[in-house]
Amino acid sequence: MKVIAAYLLAVLGGNETPSAADLKNILGSVGAEAEEEKIQLLLSEVKGKSIVELIASGREKLASVPSGGGAVAVAAAPAGGAAGGGSAPAAEAKEEKKVEEKEESDDDMGFSLFD
């Protein structure tokens, strides 16, 4: 990631085709070690491509990555159970959760700023 960040910084600075020496210079300026193999791999992959094309390609790939789907399924499960008459246990669980939160916030271990 640091090699990619250095590459992007170089392009942002106006160098359309940064060299390995440019990337090493950027990484060295912040005290990071530059790994020659990773720099050469990155440069070989981006050779002849514009940064705009690379970012667009990356966005397309990230669009297919699922994210946040687990929380929706968990939240939807109680709603389905409520239709079958199971709303009372869900309401009790919410009340218990509120009580627990209040107990935690009131616990000051006997010390108070205003005593």
C-alpha cells in the first residue's frame, strides 16, 4: 500500500510517469523502506496506463465486493419473527439493554467531580 500511495503522490505532484527512484525518494522522505520488488511490480502493472483509467477500473472492481450485507440480514430477522406474534421478547430485550446502559453510565466508582 505504501508503494501505491507513493505512486499516487508522485502523479498528484505532476509526474505522470514516476520512476522507481521517484518512489524511493518519496518513501524515504517519510522514513519508510522501499522494497524494490514491489516497486517494480507496480510500475510494470501501470506502465502505459493513465491514473484515471486505473482508478475507474478499481471502482468497477470494488462495486462487485459485498459490504454491509450481514447487518441487514440480522436486523431483518426480528422483523419477520414479529409478524408471527414474537414481538414481546424483542421488546423485553430492548428494555433490558437500556437498563444495562444506564447502569454502566452511572458507575463512577465512588468518585465525582462535583461532590
